[in-house]
Amino acid sequence: MKTFLNENFILQSEEAKTLYHKYAENEPIFDFHNHLSPQEIFENKPLGNLANAWLDHDHYKWRAMRAAGIDENLITGHLKAGTGTEPSECYDYERYLAFVKTLQGCIGNPLYHWSHLELQRYFGITEPLTEKNARAVWDKCNELLLKQEYTPQGLLRKMGVKALCTTDDPLDDLQWHKKIAQSSDSKNSGTESIKVLPSFRPDMVLNADSPDFADYISRLQKASGIKFKSITDMLSALAARMDFFKQNGSLVSDHSLETDFYLPSNFDDVNYIFEKAWIGKHLKPEELAKYKGYVLIELGKLYAQKGFVMQLHIGALRDNNSMLLQERGKNVGVDSLNDFNFAQQLSAVLDGIYKCSESPKIILYNLNPKDNEALATMAANFRNCLFGPAWWFNDHKDGIEEQIRVYARTAVLGKYVGMLTDSRSFLSYPRHEYFRRILCNFIGNLVEQGEFPWDEEMLGQIVKNICYKNAVEFFGLK
């Protein structure tokens, strides 16, 4: 029997151990997709107690507690229509204890590994968390969370984070990113070694069926100072916002594609659909697909001009629990996999983008694992188009291993861009370690089985590149 979560956790071969401990373990982190708050990073206030740090924002933990039948008040009771409240210490300990009881039963769930990696790496706690030691762990973590090195900036530095990309609406004024950049110029700044960069996420522009679409387009028009006479003017306004984002360090765009997103169209058809949606009229599904496909292709052309990497996250089915949506707001851990077929639509969008003389770098992510092979083989049809890391419900051990296997057999593993957290929690960065261990174990096993030669220097450099350098180069991080 092996010791739980020891220094060689997941590493099955001597080659894997060498690759991880000598080459992967101490590489910096570039987290190119997450949902951290730039305001919280700038303000750098203590996170509070362990319940705040662990349970205020982490959907993975909420979902496990919900699956265990925990009272919803102990899961999202700190939220009220999406607005944070100030719960009592007694309430916080109660929800923490409810999570501890849940975690004890999470056999085979990545949450068990992540939570214990977080306890080890941030707090030096190596014994498994149970109801018996819950109070002692609570007290020790809370004492440490009061220290300066446990503020958001301190936690990021502790994990070796050099840069991260938040998720931001095109109309965001980016005030917190600006303040972080300005403070980083100061010799005494805690953020001087951490770049906090915005990502351009125009989901509101794509979702022309949303009841908020008309108001959003009007606000975009006002913010841009461009009078919208056609969809071309709207795209010009988005180009101006891209320039603003780029001036503030942005390297990347991001799209969530959850329903059909392409049908053949032309300018006149799409302009009519745009005008129809802007005055609040209902769109037919085929109209929405035409509109989305046209706008995605045009945005892809703009991203190429601006030097943005284009990310497409495909396949979420959101807000399935309407009662919780109404009571707590969006993003409370009630999303799941969608199962619509989109390969032909994606092919058409990518082909439309790559027909141009300039094309952007693109990363494709799927939420439903059935689409692994489809996305991997689709990406390889186009230059600088990559099958992205295992995302969201796939970033468990089996999901990461399978994603790496698919990538390796359909592309060039040595060019893989590594891992991301996709998280709202400042304690989530051991997930990069989790990925790195799985990566090194995958390569080490191939060597051990005689399927790839043992060249430590070459493989060590490939591992280092995958952990950090490849992403830095692909995204153009300075």
C-alpha cells in the first residue's frame, strides 16, 4: 500500500518521478483562463476563514455538497440573488463541517485530491481531513489566513503564478486591471511579479436571443461613440473595445458556445436578423445560428488583426435548476454537459476564419468528452489551431489522461500548451501540479513500456515547455 498523497503521488515509474521532480515541479504558472476577481487581487484583503477561502466561490465543492444531500443553505446560503452577504462565524463553521463530511465520501472524485493538495501546499497539513480533525484544521488554516502571505497576491506568489487571464465583458472599464498594472510599477508592490490580464469575452453580443441583448447593444453603441446603422458598425465598436483591451494587456478572447452556432448566411440576412434582435423581436433558432456563425467568423478576422488568441469553449448546458437560478442567481454550480452535435458547424466557422489572409491562433475546448476526437482532429486541419486542455467536468485524472492521449495521437504533444484552472478560487492552483503529475506519468509510462526512448534531456525540456513555455509563446506573453 502506498502512502496517500506522498511526494510520488500519481508517478508510477522512475522516469515519471524524474520528469516531475527535476523538470515539472518548479516551473512557473501561466493560468490563461480563469474567473478570478481582479478587484480582489488588487485590494488584496485577507480571504477570511477557511469556509470563505474554500466555499465562497468554488462550484466543484458546491456540487459535491448538493450531491451529498446537504441543505442548500449550507451550500449557497451566503449568496442572496448573486450578492455576497456577511454570514456569522458559526454559520461558516457549519458549512465548512458540512463540506468535510461530504469530502470523506468523495472516493474517486478529483475534489478529494485537490482539497488535500490545497491543505498540503498552502497550509502544510498532511493528514487526511475528517470530522475528527476538522476543528484542528479549521483553527490552523484560519490562523494562517490572517497572515500577509495568505492574501490573494500572497497565495498566487506561493504557487509561482507569473501571469493569469481573467474573464471580462467587452464593456468592462478594466479599472482593476489598470490599478494592478500601475501598482506593479512600484518597487514595493506585491503584484510586481504577477501579470493580471483581461480576456475579451463577448458572449452578450453572440446571444442575440437573450432578453438583455437589445439593452446591451445600445450600451455598446454608447460606449463606442459609433452610431449603429448596420451590423458592420457593431463589429467596428467591438474592434474599438478590442483595442482598449489590448492597451490594457489583453492577449486573448473567449467564447462560450452552448447551442447551434452556424448556418450559411450572407450580410443582408444577418443584418436583418441583427436589427430584428435589437428591437427585441423573437429570433427563430435558424436565425440565431446564422447570426452567431457570421459574427464568430468576423470576430475571428478581427482577432487575427489585433493579435488575440481565440478560445472557443463548446458544450455547456447552463442554469438547469431554475429555482436556484431565481433564488441565488447565475453561476451557482447547476450547469452540466450538453450533447448537441456541432462538428460540421465548427468546421464551417473555422474554414470561414482561415480563408482570410490573416487568421488567429485558436484553442478549442469541449465539455462533453464524446467530442474529444472530433475537436482534436478538427484542430489539426488548421495551422495554429489547438485542441485545448481538459476543461471543467473533464479535469479529473481520467479526463486529463484521456485528453493527453487524444492530443498525443492526433497532434504534437511537445507543442501542448498545458493546464488552466478555470476557477474562481485563489486556492485552486495545485490543479496545475495535478496536471503536471499526470503528464509526467503518461510520458514515463510510454518510456517504461518501450514505446518512446528515454532521453532525459530532451523529454525534460518537452515537459518544461508544456508546463509553461509553450503557453507563453503561443499567447505572446511578454
